[in-house]
Amino acid sequence: MMKIFKTQRALKEHLSSIEEELVVGFAPTMGSLHEGHLSLIRESKKRCDIVVCSIFVNPTQFNVVSDFENYPKDYFEDIELLKSAGCDVLFLPNDVDEVYKNEKKVSLDLGNIINVLEGEHRPGHFDGVMRVVKLLFDIVQPDKAFFGLKDFQQFLVIQKMAKVLNMEIEVLGCDIVREENGLAMSSRNKRLSNTELKNALVLQKALNHCKNNFGKMGLQDLQAECFGILQKESEPEYFEICDAESLSPITEVSEPQKIRAFTATSIGEIRLIDNMEIV
Ligand code: AMP
């Protein structure tokens, strides 16, 4: 039976009754769950004894108010999905204050990785993400935390935050779950019309083009071609080819180096992000 807690206090009380040697896994979410989220729960189930999930639409990470207001919130279905995936504990706070009320703010400088890509295009976004994840980590105190590589930069930011704050939490990244046609699953896809859903395939098209042509042409030309592909069906913000650790755009390829491509583009009103391992 999955237990649901609405207050920090009740959740902490329950978690403190769990035996020390049991491994607690945690996956924070903003609800409107799909297979991408459930893959985190399943991975946590494989590696941990107790699986904790949270559903909280965090206002401080939205830099556009309408995006926050329109964020889908259908928790009834979410609860059923979590039960079926084997989640043991759900933290479902009723309001924002329930999460933020005891916040002790820390200022963190994680360097380049929070200033590029999403950090550059969504000012304040990662400050909000770090605030809420730190609060949730302090409440849940998990041994392992599971994040999707769909938000690759967020995964790196949280991994670094946990390290800098000496939190004893292993931050693990889980593969991107895609629809059969390649579209990365996202709660925002629910807001796309049928035509927009077709147009959204352009992200996958651009990323595949990058992977298939990497090394066969100059990097700037390749980046421009991928941006051009995005422009045909959407309004791109960026298409960047970056070092997968520092997230700095690469200017030349040196061995050994892991490289990933990152993109953000809008289909109508909806802003989508995706990324792909290139080498
Ligand atoms: P969100 O509810 O969008 O904040 O996402 C909660 C967690 O689910 C984050 O760690 C995301 O990276 C992860 N996630 C969302 N979509 C996917 C996906 N398509 N594949 C894998 N992980 C995902």
C-alpha cells in the first residue's frame, strides 16, 4: 500500500521509523506523470528498499507565470500510476508554504553549468530548482536520488549541488524515455494539438541530424544546419553542441571527450527541450 503524506512533519515522522539499514530512493516530480517519471520509480525500486516520490509544482523555478498557471495538475491519475509502479511513499504537499516554510537559504556558486543553456535562457530557473530540491532532500534524506537525463543540465546541477553541500546522496541519471516516434515524453506534450505534436518531431530530427553528421563537417555549419531544421517547424531558442561534463560549447573535438547536443524550441505556446548523446 502506498502511503501519502501532505505535511513535512507527517512524512518525516514516517521516514524516521524506517530501519537505518534500508536504502531509501527518491524521485522528485511536478506531477502529470508519464512513463518518463515512472521509469525513475522503477529504477529506484530496483536499487532501493523504499521508494519515495514527491509531486509538487514548484513556483520558484518558473520564469513565466502563465507556464506555472497552465502546468497540468491531475493528481488523481498520478496517484494510481505511482501505485502501479510500486511507489511506497508519496509526498503531496497541499501548498507552497508546506515546502518552503522552514527554508534556510544558502547561496551556491556552481560555476558555468548553471549559466549556460537553460540557465541562460530561463533566468532564475536553476536557483528555483536548487532551492526546492535542497528542501526536498532535507525532508526526505534519501540515500539515492533519481533524475531523468531528459533534463540533463538539471541532473548535472543537482549532482554538483549535492557534492558541494556534502550531502550523502548518490544522484543518479536515468535514460530519456521517448514515444515510439522519438518525441521525448514531457508533461507539456499534453498541451500540444495533433498538428503541434507532429511539428514537435523536429527536435528529434535536428538531434539525429547532429549525431549522423558529427565529424563529417565543421561544427559551426552543423550547428547552423540543425538550427535551420528546427526553424522549419518551430521557433528555436538554441541548438548547442557541448562537452557533456562542463556544458561548454565545443569548438574542437579532443579525445577522450563526451559530447551532447542540447536544444530548446517553441511549438506554438509550448516550449520543449531535448538532448542527445553525440559521442
Ligand atoms: P518534472 O515532473 O518535469 O519536474 O520531471 C521530474 C523528473 O522526471 C525529472 O528528473 C525529469 O528529468 C524526469 N523526466 C521527465 N520526463 C522524462 C523522460 N521523458 N525521460 C526520463 N526522465 C524524464
